[in-house]
Amino acid sequence: MIARHRAIDYVRRRRPECGIEDVIVAVDTRLEQTTDRSMIIAKIRAAVERLPIEQRKPLEMVFFEGLTHSEISSKRGEPLGTVKTRIRAALLSLRKVLAA
């Protein structure tokens, strides 16, 4: 216990190895880019929510669940061509919203 207390006292008496002026603080200089990105993400989310459910669901399955078009087709019980058409229509709608 004595050795422990002496070690604690030694650490408390020790001077800092560097001054406060030498401490480097990281600052994110890309704040504007981060804000722009957040605004774009919010715009995309709003656009996806406005899509009809028959377009939104396959689009979410492709991008968020990582399913292939064939897997979506079998999972939803819809023809492969229908799934591909709905995903394409959803992407075109999103492209129009983002271009505006």
C-alpha cells in the first residue's frame, strides 16, 4: 500500500510533458461538405418515401438487403421483368428528383 501511495504521489507531482500550446486539436474543415451531404441524404430519403410501394420495396431490397433481381422476383412472387421494370422506374424517379 505504501508503494502504491508513493507512486500516486509521484505521478501527481510530475509536470506535464508538454504545454497546452503544443496540443494539437483536430478540426473538421469540410463542414460545408458534410452539411451538403446531409441535405442530399435527406432529399433522397424524402424522394424514396414518396415512391409508390410497388417501386419502393424492390428498390430497398436491392440496395439495403443486397438481393439480386432474381431473388426479389422469387421472394415477392412477381415476374423477373416486372421487378426489373419497377426498380428502373424507381431509379429514374429518384434521378429526376435529384436533378431538380
